[in-house]
Amino acid sequence: MQGSRPYLIIAAGGTGGHMFPAQALAEVMVRRGWRVRLSTDARGARFAGGFPHSVEVEQVSSASFARGGAGGRLIAPARIRAAASAGMVG
């Protein structure tokens, strides 16, 4: 029965520096019988191919105030708000 197994959501994205430790954690938890979901952005999704096949990958929209210059900083709040709203609907 799948619902009785422990469930872990790993949120990681961006670079291999975040994704490779997330993959290692996912591999260990899957071996221990956990259900695992990866929630990541478009950049992180490029690294998701190495995760165990049983890991559900959810790609979410993301934004950062640290990238994209002045224009990126101006639209970041709207992108973050839209992504958060989309996550609450489902």
C-alpha cells in the first residue's frame, strides 16, 4: 500500500551543487522504502535524469532577486507570486 510508506519532498534547484546532494539523499531514502518527490526549477530539472526512476519530478517556476539585472529584480516578485499561487491550486 503506497499511502502507508513515508513521503519525502526534496526542494532543490539551480546547480549541480544543489542537485547532486539532493540525488544522493533521494537514492538513500528510496532504498529505505520512502516515496520521494523532487521539486525543482527548470535549471535543476536538467540534472534530474540521474535520480532513481521512482522519484517523481515536479518542475516549478522560480525567480531570484540575485540574477537578471534591474529588470529581473523588478519582475521577480510577480514570478514568485505566480509560482506560489500555482502551487496552492493543485
